[in-house]
Amino acid sequence: MKAKSNFGNTILGLSGVVCLLIASHSLAQEQAATDLEDFKVIVQKSPTGISLQGVQGTAWSDLAVRLNNYQPQTIDEFGIIDIDRASSGKDPELADFLFSIRKTETGIELIGLAGTAWAELSFTLAENEQQAIDQYGMVKLN
């Protein structure tokens, strides 16, 4: 009889731990979602690099990123930056984001550093094709 009681207590204890883990994970996701701000950027691969068009949440409207040997470039709401000297100024009218972008053989690779729901984002993109991205990932161009 005692074995059944211990087994029941173990199951009850494990159920409580699982519920706690699920609740803390949900809270972390909600917190991360509230840290995101709306931005939208259109990415276009060109023979010499990458063109970016700021549609929403950026101080820039157009950026041309010249990339050598597929090296990444860091971008924030103010434009192209040196990651070691990231912008310290914040503008309440702009989205607060930071990502690196890199041209690959077949497309584009992005690493979300701040203000994005994605940690990594990569997609196939032919030269002169466009793809829109926002804080959540790839979106329609419209």
C-alpha cells in the first residue's frame, strides 16, 4: 500500500514541476513578445551586395550594403553600424532592433541580435528578387 502512495506522490510532484516549467516558459515568451517593436524592411540581393528599404520603424529609407567575401554587416534602426560601437541613442518614434545580415551563395542569412523574435533567419533569394522581413520573420511584400 505504501508503494502506491509513494508512486502517487511522485507523479503529483512531477506534474507540479511540469506545470511550473510550462508557466515560466509562457511568461518568458510573453515578455519577449512585449520587447518587440514593429519594423519592416525589404531586402534585395544585388550583384555587389544587399539593398535594404526601410518601410516601417527605421530612420533610413534605403541602405546599400557592400559585402566582401560574404562577410556579415550589422544593421539597426539608424542604419549600418559597427557592432563594437552600437548606437546608444534611442528614438521613441523608431523600432529598437539590431541584426546582422550576410549574403550567401543562394540567398540571405540574418542573425537577430535585439528586438527580433527570430535568432536566425535565412532564405533563398535570387539576384534582384525582394523579400520583406519584420520582427517576427519573413512577411509578404505588399
